[in-house]
Amino acid sequence: MVACGSDTDDETQILPLESVEPPAPANPALCSTLDYGHEQSAAEHYLFFDDDQQAAEFIRARRPAFSEISSDPRLARLMTEIHAGFVLAFPKEMQGLDVPPPIAIVDDPAPNAYALAGVAGGADGTERINPWVFVVNRPLLDLGATDTELRGLFAHELAHLVLRNGDTAVRARLAQRAYLVDGSEDWVFGAVQPGDPELQAHIAEILAYQGRVGSLPELALNAVVGGPKYTDLIRTTLEGNPECAETAAQLQELNTLQRELLPDASIGLVEPAPATETQRAELDRLTQSILDGLVSCGGEDTLSLAFLQALLAGLPPDAVAEDHSRHAELVDLMLDTELAIDAEFPEATLMARIAQVVPRLSVVLLALRADPNFPIDAIRVYDLEEDADDASARVLRAIGDDPRGVALFLLNRLMTAEQKQECEDAIAAGEGVDYGRLRDQHLPYCWRFQHLSQLAESLEQCSELPTSDLVQAG
Ligand SMILES: [Zn+2]
């Protein structure tokens, strides 16, 4: 459940962390939505399809297992209801988004749904625009989900598109809301940890590395998949080049091996089990082999990685040298390692540079994680996935449905009865629920359920929020 893309709005002021007030019972911020900084022309930011045929062609080119654009009347009805909910809850962001997006069904075995990464658009090719469509893997539809659960899921995916919360500039705004304050989940973006300025100082740092390094460094995944931007580049390289077929197959092998090492993935907790010597050796072998493969089949492109990153981030080509305030700080932090690599290997190809930069960033993150003064588990981060969950709660509430829809889906359809019971018991007993360890922007399912339950309750205090009785919870 991810989305990628970009935005170029760097001008609007971002609230500094210090000015954030501690939560009050009827928190005004809770009762309004974040300013996502969108310019109000949907035409510039989305790729719309004339008809289902065109949407189908677009998806087929990117997902070989594409099956069809859904014509299921139930899914169409749920999608229409969710679209109406977005118009109520996010009227500003919905301007120009007059029709619900088509739903592409893909025959991929993983029960998943996701928005697609932005594609290059605009006259100079540097703009990234989001395709107005999202993908549902067929197994997800075979889990017997209720209307409420599917609405929650659709709202989460549509939030990625409508809010463009995978865009670099929007994520920088979201990062500003990742504060640690005393109080409860009444604060719209949540804060379960006690206020601690020491921790606060680390947030931008960890966010930068989290966004760039991605997940599971212990499993050497980052050597291959180092954050969405690299992933995009690597996927494009692999898909577009028959000489990379063997490398693509090895990547698949690596993914399978990594999944075996994630025993709690079924509850959304990507906490790897310790790898045996043999497994670790196999991880290392595959990783190295994939990197070698990418470097040799990855073409002759020697473009500066830093320059390329600036383009991908939606910044003007000279942005690396410009002052972009808070956003620039984050970008600079992420670019430091890449600039060093550029300097060290000026003649290297793009893939060769990626092969150098990703493990280095992983080392940085691992060092941070091992540092006792850097209590990574205590850091509360607000990012696009939580934003999409929170948005889904607002949307479902606006149409009279249960705001916890997406969490109910996770709990009822993806967890076992035992895991669900354990989660409900922990919440009832007031025990701490696992927040995850920043390996994944998706938080553990139980935490998402607890959070959305609290948010749903808090939203009840907001009489000014739009409500309707468009649907029946179910
Ligand atoms: Zn998502």
C-alpha cells in the first residue's frame, strides 16, 4: 500500500516544531485537515484515462499479471461512496477530481492494494504526475471483507492519490507533524510517547534515512531496494532490459527468502527473525549478485546521482544549491552520501553509483540503531501511511460509516483469530501496543487498529466536521 510521486511546491511556510501546542481536549487541529499545500489544478498532477481501455493499457505495461479494470457493481458502488466521502472530507484536495478512479485488478498472489508511482509528465519531463487509478490484487477481494472494510481500504488507497502524500514536498509537510508531545491520540497526528526534546531533534534525521534507506537493512534488502526512488529506477532498469532477466529472477528469489525471515509479517510487523549463517550467506550472495547484475545490465547512464535525485524529488535542476528551507534540509541530508559517491566515482554509471550509495546509507542507519543514545523504538513518526489511515477515518465518518474501516479489514481479514484476540486483549488491558521499528512506513496492524479507534472517538468531538448518512456501516 504505497504511493510515490512528487510535488514542486516548496514556497509555502511549514509550521516549525516548536510552535506546536500541546493537545487540548477539543483539539482544533483534529477538527480540520492538514494543509497539504496542493496547487488547485488536478490536471497538472494527475494522469487521467479517457476510458477503461486506456487505463488497462497503462496498467498492463507495468503489471504483467494485470487482469481487468473492475466492472463489479459492488466495487463500483463502494468506490462511488468513497469518492463522495472525499468530496465531503477533503473538498479542497478534490477539486478537479470529479470521477472516481478505475480499479485495476491484478492476479498477483499477495493480498495487497496500492497506488502506482507517479510517471514523468510535463514539457521538460521533470514533473511527476499520479495515474488516476489504483491496483487491487485479486486475492484481497476473496477474503470476504464487509462493505465497511473495503470502503476503508479503498479510502486508504484513494488518500494516497488525492492527498498525493507520497510526493516529496507533501511528505516534508507530514514530517513536520511528527512531533512528540505529551498527551493522547486526541492530537490529530498522534503522540503516544512522552515529550522529549532530545528525541525531537532526531526526527528529521531518522525520517530522512527512513525515507531513503527504506526497510529491512538487517536483511540486506536495502542493498537492492533502497527507498522508493531507487526502487523506481531499479524496476525501470530491470523491466526495460531483456539482458536483466536473470537479475530480475534473482530479485524475486531474494524477496522470497526475505519473506521467510519475517514471521510476523501477517500482523504487519516487519521484525526480522535472526538469519542463520546459511541464510545470511545466501542473502549476501544474492544481494551481491543482483548488484553486479544491475551494474552490468543497467546501461551507460553516468548522470550525477545528486542531480537525478533532485529531478526525481520534483526540485528544479539547480535546487541542490538553493535554499529550500526545511525541505532542503531533509533533501540535503539525504543527498550527502550521494554527493560523496558522485565525487568518488565521477565516471561510474548510475547503477554502479546506486550499488555504492545504498549499502553506505544502510550502515549509517544501522549505526544509529545500535546507538544507545538514539532510542529508535521510542520515536513516533508520522508518514504517508498513517496519513492515509487518518484520512480514511475522516472519509468514512463523513459518509456515516465506521471510521475504523481499514483497520477492521486488517484485523478481521489479515490476522488470525488468535492474533486478533491478542490485539484486542492488549488494548483492553491498556498495554502498550507495538509501534514497529521504522522498518516500514506501514505500522503494525494492531497499532493501526488502536490508533484508528482512538481517532474515531476523538473525531466525535468535532461537530463542525461534515457528516452524512450516505451509507450503512457493515
Ligand atoms: Zn498505503
